[in-house]
Amino acid sequence: MRSAVSALLLAAGAVALLAQACGSDETTASCGGVELIAAASDYSQNGAAICAAPGGCARGADLGGDPMLTVSNGRAFFLARENDLVFEVHPTCGYAFAQRSLTSLAPVDPTTGARRPANPHDVAAAPDGTLVVPLYDTPKIAFFGPGDAKPTAIDISAQDPDGNPQADAVSIVHVGGVPKAFVTLERLDDNAKLLSKQPSQMLRIDVATRSIEAVIELEGRNPFNPMSELDGALFMAEPGNFDAADEDLAGIERFDTATSTSRLILRERDLRGSVAEVAVTRGCGAAIVAGPEVDVNPTWLVTFDPETGEIFSSKESPALGPTPGYDLQGLAWRGDQLYVGDRRRGAGGFPVHVLARKDGCTLAETGRTIELPQRPVALRPAHQFHPR
């Protein structure tokens, strides 16, 4: 049996199938010191990596340069967005052991006849094994049933006058005991540099029938990055447009999946910047906020009450930052520790800051960082896992 570290450090080969090692007691025990799984990239071609932290990183051409990482229903996934690939990742040990392609759903360029990336932005796993994948650059929600080699899809082009509503994030939550997929639609203007000019939406999709049950208008605009779920509530970072910091319809939104109602609990003028990412645990929310300076967008970390929206740490007294540019990226709670990615190179690599939660929602720096060899993009806590 390969050790977790040696399996992880195999580059393109390890990114293929390693199902025979995945989930065994020996493999899981051998990487018990891993705290995080990370997606990292400098956004160059083939610049992405899958990392176990502390530990090593796997690279490979198939991983592309624009990754995302998500955890759903006890399963973890790495998305190589521009390659239309979804890798299932062992969320204790950090290596990929299966992959699925969405190339069959990619749009065709009417001029050249070539396929453009469908651009999968997120993935969620239902209890029956079905995967739901929002596609950003084609107006479709894709589905992989258990054992499916190719995806099926439903068309969502009618949800935007320009034909593509930019489906971004998905979360599967039980409503009345039945799994429902909730998908955010940014609804940006394709003809005006993807500006946010109209209301964003949430789709509620019945997983069993793969049909849209409801389209709910969100209070805020441009739901950005994966959602954070807590007790059936979904929390969204909604920056609106990143070049403004005083938009009425931007901030942090809380969506109640039981009632399909939603409200902005914090507006960006309260935070003095555009919210780029949010992570919530019981009694404490954390968000990365970006300033409006074009091509600079300094970042800082704030904390808030997920129920009331009360701000605990603000721009004037941030939990971390401000940074000189768009540097903080990647948030993950693991127990009472919050991990925050930092894309500025340190002495030993690119740091992930480890903050400790104390006294409700007070965060204190521990003085400890985890160094990655590549810039962090997304972080998820490592945990025990047995694949299907």
C-alpha cells in the first residue's frame, strides 16, 4: 500500500484513479496529521495543484489553472474548470481517485465550430450518490447519476434575457426530508463586461426528478464563490460589483432553505467593501472583504453573528489584514480554528493562517501558519471518509 504522502506527490498519474487505496484504514491512518485539503494555483496555464496540508501537493496538466474545491455529503471534489473536469478527492488524504468529464455539455463556438469550456463552478453530492454541477459558461445544470459515465443536464437559458444566467454555486439540503439542490444564478450582463445589473436568483431543484421547483429572487446581487451551510441556512458572499463599496444590494445574504426566503444580514457599506468569501460555524461567521480599488482590491477578514448580522470585527479592527492587494483567499472552519489562505509568499511558501476562536466569535492569531508551495485558492477541512 502506498503511503498517503507518496500517493499525493505523484503528479499527473496520481490525479487519475487511485480507488484501490482510497478509504482504507491504512491509508486514512497514514495521513491523520492532515488538517486541510487545499486547491492552489497562480492562475497560469497548468498552474493548479491539489494539496494536503500539512503535507504535499499534486500537480498535473489535467488540473488546469482555475480550480475550485468543495465538500458535500461527506465527499470532496476538485474542479478543473477550464478543462471541464471534476475530480473526486479523498478528503482525509488529499489525492484524487476518480474523474468525470463535462466536455459533452460544452458550448460550441458558432464561428469556429470548436467547443468552449462549459466551466463547472461547483458540485454537490446527494445522499443517493447523484452529483449536481452548475455550469457557468453554458446555461445548464449537469447531473451525474451513480455510475454514469456521461452527464445529463437541464436547460436554464430562460432564466436570463442574454441566455446564460451564470450558475455558480450549489448546495444540497434536506427540506421536509427530501434532498433539494439550491443553485445560485449570478445573472450578469454578458454584453457589458459581466456587470451585475439585475436581480440574482436561487433555483430550488428536486434531485430525484431533476426538475426546477421554484425560482427565488435574492435580495443581494452577484452571489460569488461557494455557499456556506449551517443548520439548513445558506450564506452567500454577494459583492455586486467589485469596483464599488456602497451598493445597497450587496453584502452577506442568508437563505432559509425550509421557507425559501432570503435576506441580506449585512450590507457592503457596513463592511466597507465587497464580500468575496464567507464561512460560517455555529455562533460565528467569517468573511473575506475586498476594497473597491480597481486592480488592487485590498482584502481583510471580518467576523459577524450569522443570525443577527452583528459585526464583531470590522475593517477598522479586522481579524486579519488589510493586505496590499487581493491576497486573502480561501476560508475554512475546522472545529474552533479558522484557516485563512494568503497568496503573498512567505519564508517557507504561501501561508495559511491559523486563527483560534475564543469567547463566542473572537479570533486570535495562534502564531502558526501552514505553508503551501502554491498560492491558495480554496480550503476545506480534512475529515474521515469512505467512498462509494
